[in-house]
Amino acid sequence: MRALIVGAGNAGTRLAHKLCEENYEVVVVDQDAAALNELEITLDIMTVRGHGSDPDVLKNAQIGKTDVFAGVTNSDDVNILAGILAKRAGTKYVIARVSNSTCLRPDHYANLREMGIDLAINPHAQCAQDIYNILKLPGILETVGLLGNRVMVAGLAIPPDSPLIGIAMKDLPRKEIANRLRFIARIRDKNLEIPFGDTRLERDDILYVAASRSDINSFLYWCCPDTAPIDKVIIASGHGTGRELARILEKENDVFLIEPDENCARECADILDKTMVMHGSMLSQEIYQEISFTDNTAFVATSKDDEDNIIACLLAEKRSAVLTTALIGEPEYVPIIDSLQLVDRIVNTHISLINSILQFIRGENVLAAAELHSAEGELLEIIIEEKSRLAGKTIANIKMPKDSIIATVLRENTIHPAIGDLELQADDRLLIFSSPKSVKKLRSLCHG
């Protein structure tokens, strides 16, 4: 398969790495020679310097031989126009990053699908949903919804007062909760492993669990007894992700939105129904004095400036925010922020985008795919075909790669934990956690 990526920024670079891992023949187009040189040093790819929507540049990138096109620049115009040209050239899958939500409305006169865009992704909506999930489960480090959002995968750090500490997985109490969960990964001292029955948890381990949202909630309040629901949310920045997050949250929480640009603040006040919009700087001590922080107030910084987001979170923490979350675009910042514990939660602006692209292009039997922020692995949603060698086998008799685990099985709208005596059937949908190197093995196993 051949993939053409327009945009060599953080999103394009991450996507190029992921597709190279799956043996795609990758071509990247960008005007930034330095960014292209960096990619050529680290990856075996072809690069073309030029404007992404220039027909001659796309011709030099061999657009006519492309199977997958992804326009992931910061310009909607470039992504859409290049995508239209790619479809005209015969590209099967055309994907465009589109930040303007107006263009994505079904009643909009510019129907992108009719213009040749197979998948238009709004990164702001994706990030807002990720942050919403964090705020609804405040003890959780990150969450991903799969199997039509019937199942959530959640990562949490084991606190010092957790009843799970020192107990083997097979001996966990509260069987009415534990039996509805699937423990899919444990991180200790930055080392990831698949947990088994004799695996024991320690303080500060990061545990990844797959279950329904309600069961995740029950598990969270059992293993993290000090966790309390968020009642107030302060959002710094009314552009993009911040505005979308306020729109979702104001139906359920008290929401305050801080925006330094007066015109943007007015727009937010006009669009949002219940959110209190405040004109001011998120780096100003004075504006936080105007807001009453409760014991369960969360703070979210969603501006385009990573450094400002971090500083704003530190200011909110001084004002006793119980949970701080920062939107971070630079991937190299993430481990530094984690190691220094500058903020409580990090949402990377590009992971949701890459997850949507991978889900779309993976193949007919791989219905979805998702990366995790903190665990080096992928979640795959795979359908069992009649000819699959897995059909008719029990979970216990399936020889999975050692760095992979079946988390749950969806059968006729019912979620089943992937326990040993469960026999797989054709049309079952599996949720699997795997290291990146085993993704192709799993695809072959499920097809074969």
C-alpha cells in the first residue's frame, strides 16, 4: 500500500511513523525542507518539497499511484483542495484534517464527501471528547472508547490507599466488579507488561482496564476511594477545543471559560448557553480570584501555546484545582511534563487524529484502532470472519502473541469479558490490546 501525507508537522510525522511500522510505502509533501530532512533521516520514505495543494507538486509525489491520502496540515483549505485532487487522481481513501466545524455540518452547502473527501476529521472535537472522558472519570489518566463506545479502556495510577495493593489479580475481592473487568496492561518503572492471574499491583503502578463505562466507574471508586466527581470546570481558551469542550460540559457542570481575545470571548458568549465567559488572560492571577474554587474544581488549558497551558495549570493548582489538564502539541514535552509532574493529565492534540485515520484505513476486518497516550501499544477492534481460524476456539486455546491480549468480546450487542472458556463465533467483535510490532500478526491470525 502506498500513502501520501501532506504536512510534515507533528501530526504528519507521527502518522508517517505509524504507517512505516505497517510497511506502507510513504511519501510526505511539505514546504519545510528541514522537517522533510528530519523525516528522511529517521524513516525510509520519499519526500517532496512544495505546496501541498499544487497539482504539479502532487504529480511529482506520484499522486496517481496513491492508495491512501491524508492532508494533515494546519490549513483546512490545503487539506481539502489536495484531497479533492487526490480523489480525482484515483486515490481510494482520502482523509482531510478540517478544523472548521461549520464545514462538517451535514446541511452545509459544501458537502465534503460529495467533493471526494472520504473522512474529514475535526481535531478539536476529538480532543474535547478525550478531555470530557477524563473529567467524567477524575481518577483516570486517560480513556479510549471502542466497540461503538460500549467499552472503555482506562488507565489509572494505583494510589497508596488502594485495596488492590499486594493482591494477585486472581485473588481480587469484590468479584461482582472484578469479574466484569479485563486487566490488559500494567506499567511499572516505565516497563509495560501484560498482567496475568499471579500479577500483583504496587503503589504508583499504572493499570489499564477494559469494561463498560459503568463498570469502570464502579472499579474506580472501589480502588481509588478518595476520588470524587468534578462539579465545576474552568477552561482556559475559547478557541477550537476549549469552545467545543464547554459546549459538551455546560449541560452537566458549572463551566467558566477564560478567553484573552475580546472578539472570541463575545463569540463564545453568543454560542454557549450556560457557560460563564470571562474576558482576560489565563496567566493573570487576578482573573482566578474572580472565580470561586470548590473542593472539586477542575482546570483545563486548551490554548495553542503549550508553555502557556502548563503555566496556567500551575496557577490553577495554586488556587486548589483538584485536577489540571493541559492540551499539549509538542510530543517531546510529554515525557518531561510527566517526569516533573507539572500537570495531572495531558492530552496530545495529535493522538486522537492519528487514531481516527488508522481506524479508517486499517481494513475491513479491523473496525477500529487507537493509540494510548501513556502505554506503548495499540487497541484494535477486530471482527471474526467465518473463515477465521479463531472461530470456534475458546479464549484459553488461542495462541496470542505474548505481547497481546483479548480484552472483551461484543456479541449481538452484549459485552463479554474475554475469559478462558468463552468460545468465539463468526461476527464476534474483539477488542485486543497489542504492542505495535504484533499488529500485523493479529490481522493475519484473525483472517486466516
